[in-house]
Amino acid sequence: MTHPIRRTPTPRPGPDRRRRRRRRRAASLGAALTALALGLAGQLTGHPAAAAENHVDNPFAGASFYVNPDYTDRVGTTVARTGDPGLRARMRKVGRYPTAVWLDRIAAVGGADPSRKSLADHLDLALAQKRRGQPITATFVVYDLPGRDCAALASNGELPLTQAGLDRYEHEYIDAIANVFKKRKYRGIRITTVIEPDSLPNLATNTSAPECAQAKSSGIYVKGIQYALDQLHALPNVYTYLDFANSGWLGWDGNLAQSVQLYTDVARGTSAGLSGVDGLVTNVSNYMPLEEPFLTDPDRTVGGNPVKSSTFYEWNADFDESDFTGNVHRALVAAGWPASTGMVVDTSRNGWGGPGRPTAESTSPVLDTYVTESRVDRRTYRGLWCNVSGAGLGRPPQAAPSGHPDSHLDAFLWVKPPGESDGASTDVPDDEGKGPDPMCDPDYAPPGAGGNRTGALPGAPPAGQWFAEQFAMLVKNAYPPVRPGGGTGL
């Protein structure tokens, strides 16, 4: 005998459940309408609704670069005062190139500084520049450690080298940056950060300076950088690059070894370990050439001595950033870093063009003469870093540049916006804690420079302020040359 299937009656929901169900339906409808509105807004504006993307190996690959309109406007003020029409055209082209945005004090983050855009302003503008179907990168320099720039004076910062300074750095500066970065609408921007130029390199080599010795013994630099890495790398669309000085600073074998060990220890002390650092940036705000075309073998002998033993190189075998980044990457991988760790070179001021650029290898049998006549780096001393006379723009910003496979380059960037001063030689009043530095004095003869003066450009304003004379020089001496009508140059 067949029995009918018994169906249990569905109980009628009580009033509380009915209200919750209506709220869920309303919420679902609201979410759907919001998604529809965002989609329509994306269609109308040409920009898709913000969506988080996966963390990629090289954030610059296949992406456009954010162009800072503040930089374009600064260039425009110099263009307006320039009489030469050809130079004006070259300047205008340079003003349309992407540069990094420096967050060099707390006020730069939230917009309390009326002279500059806030961090959110820049990210909103990056969204406006984003092309449909193509990622965009925006680069920000995180630069406000307590006791910043411990071995120099021109870029001293606002925070003291104390626990109170570290607390402000973490909560008023890094947290403020992270809170802007994590906003939903910015998820579609690949945000790249250059973290604390000159900080860890000073701990590796300059602890004879009392301020750097204190920065090391207190652990404040390391704690601040680890906090920044933990907060920023936790966001999937944010990429962290640590500053790694330059070939003229850390190129010696001993300096490189102890620096790699320091960076390894710092990275391993973060939540994500070595994978919490996407890469390293070299030559920030410096003038080391990308390559020395006529000095390719540091062990070649001239006059019975290897080229690296010359007065200019002082037994440092890394003559340029191409060699340096290759050696750094090999040392990192040997220390356990992922092979995917990327390198970036700041090429904003290392072109060394102009009439003084050598066109061939020297034939002199005298070592120092041979080096002087062969090198494209025209400084009298490799340690000169402030408003260097004779420098020129280098290679333009570029993702995944070819030609240097051992360097594992993620990009060339203009981290230091060309035309922004390195520092002043006299005490110019400012509210940012920056002071004068003798290396910015054209008549100062620094130790180790063989009695040579710095030859820095005179009349420079404090670090970060616009220096029109320097900008004009950099454009004139660019290598490759700036070609407003197109071509293979800038």
C-alpha cells in the first residue's frame, strides 16, 4: 500500500522575524542600487567602480603613472620666466612627466599645509587620470622618521628622536596615511611607497655621528620602519619599497654586506617577514649614473693599478646603479629574500649630459686622468649630493626597463622631482625643521674630497622648495636629451 508523502506545514514567522526579513530585503535592494549607481557613475565618468585587485609582482608593469599637477604648476612658473622658446618647450614636456609625492611631515597627509594638496587629493586626482582597462600607479615617499636625516642637516624633520616622537610618527603620521590608503574608492590604484630615504643606510655606516648612534641604540628608526611596513603592506593595493642608498655609499663589499644583514633583520621583524617588502629603491635624490659606458671593468689595470683603486672610486667596484642593483639583488637572494624582490632606480638627476659628457674612453696611461676623462659622472668627489652643478635629467620614468637583466628592475622613477632643492647653505627660516648644510655651500671643501669645493649651485632654497635655476640646468643637461617633438629622448 502506498502512503502519501507527509509535508510538514511551514510555520508562519513571528513579527520580529518578519521585520528582520524586510530589513534584509531592503539592505539587499540598497546594496544592489548602490552597485548599480557606482556602475553607472563609472560608465559616465569613464572610470570603473573601485575594486581591489590582487597584489602583483611588479606594480608598474602595464600601468600608467600618476602625474602630479602641483609639479606641473611649479614647472609652469619657470616656463613663464624663460625667454628661450626651445628651452620653454622642453620644460613644458618635462612638466608632464610623473614624479613622486613627498609626505615629509604630518601636515602633508591631511591637507593642513595650504601650499600643497592632501594625500586624499592626490589619490582622487589619480583616479581621475586612470584610463579604462589600465591600472595606474601613484608613488608616495614616506619621510618623517623621528630624528630624520641623522648624518646631515638639510632635511632634518619635525619629530624628535624620542619615544614621544615615535608615538607621533606611528599614530599621527603612519596611521593617518594608512587610513587614507585603505579607503574603498582607492582600491583600484596601485599605491607604491618609498619608505624613509637615508634612514637604514645611516644606521649601517654612519654611527660615528652622535645622532645616528642614538638612532641605532634607541631602535627608533627600526621600530618606526617596521611599523610602517606592517601597516602599509597589509593593504593589498599598497606596495612597499625600502630606500637602499646608492652605489657611492653602499657599494663597497663591507658596506653592502652589513647593510643587507640590517635590512634582512628589519624585514624579518615585521608581521609578513621578508615578503612584506616588495623591493628596494636606489639613488633617491642622488646623482649616481645609471651606467658608466666607458668604465665597464673595475679590475682593468691602467698604469699598473685597477680602475677601482682610483682616487674617484676609492676601491668601490660599483661604478653605477646598474652594477649596484645587480649586486644588491644577488646579496638579498643569498640572504633568503624572494627572487621576486624588485629594484627601482631614481633617475631624476643622473643623466649627466651637456657639453662636458665624455664621448669615448680615455687613452691616458695615468689612472686618475684616465678615470676623469672617461667617466660621465662629472663631480669632483663622489660624495657630493647637494644641488650638484652640471647634472642633468636621466632616463624618464619607465616600467620594467630592459637592458639590465641582472638588476631585476621594476622601474625607473623620478622619486626626487627635478627642480626641488636638496637644501640651503644658509639659514633660511622655515617651519619644517630643515636647516643649512655645508654640503650645499659652493665654497665648502668637504673631508675626503681632496681639497675640492662642492661647487653646489648658489642661492638654493631649503630642501624640497622649488629651485628654478636648478630645474633649467637639469633640462639643458638631460641625457637622453629632451625632445619636445617626440623621438627617442625624454
